[in-house]
Amino acid sequence: KRRNLIKNPRAEDEFRGWRILDEGGDQWKIEGTMVNFHVLCRKQQLINLREEGYSPSFMDEFQPHIRISDWYAPRWDCGSIYEICVQLLNDEQDVLKEFSPEPISFPQWNDQQWNQMVHVFKNYGPGVRYVRFIHGGKDTQFWAGWYGIRVTESCVEVCPALDN
């Protein structure tokens, strides 16, 4: 059964489940269910697949697709940059596969649309035991306050064979 393995994906419980990696400038701020920030800020979750009920033998034999998604949006009045990096790790937490697209830039005075980043890991080979999900960004005007990218609805799902 598919389920989101990210804890607290909408920041409804402050930063529970998240590890803050970088907190530049005015740090992270929660506004309703959205999180936005100023200067470079990144946060991560490390998902232990065994603790989530996916045995090593299941992961190695079936290599189910692992789908990640994340919603992000700029403010309309300030340019910003969004970054994401998701890694599949072995028992020693060495990187086996990585999804790390180029950062996405938004100009000042943009149309403020929400965007979804989606990636599906397939045929990644045996040994995957953890998923590391990292995202963040910054504003490009260097304004004091919370003018950077907003993120919400982060998701990591192990997809059963019929859902692939």
C-alpha cells in the first residue's frame, strides 16, 4: 500500500521530523502549512526503509519504484531559487543513486504559481536501505525577512508493483 514516508510533510507540527541543515539569514519560518525562508536554507529527512516495513530482501528482490514529489512556489515580488536532492542509500548510508536537478530560479515579479517536482527511481539495484530527502532554497534579492521559496507537501512513496 502506498503511503507518504515523509513525516510532517506540510509543517503542521513545526519542524518535527525534519533536520535543519542550513539556516542562513532569518532562518526558516512557517506560515500556515507553507514554509519559506531567506538566504540559503535547507532541511532533510532520512527515511529508514526497514523501520517503515520494507525488508532488505523485498527491496533487493523487487526493487519497487520509489516516487518522490515536492511542491514549491516563489513569492510574486521577490526572485528565488529552489533546490532538491534525493538520495538512495545503503546500510552504511553511502549514496547508491541520486536525483539532484539543477536549481530552479524564479525572477522577481513572477506569476507566483505552485509547481510540483516529481521523480521516480527505477531499476536502482540491490542494497537500498534509506532515502535521504533534502530541499530548500533562498531569495535572490537578499532582502531581510522571509522572501524565499515556499515548500510543502513533500512526499516519498514506495510503489507496489501494480502501481508502477
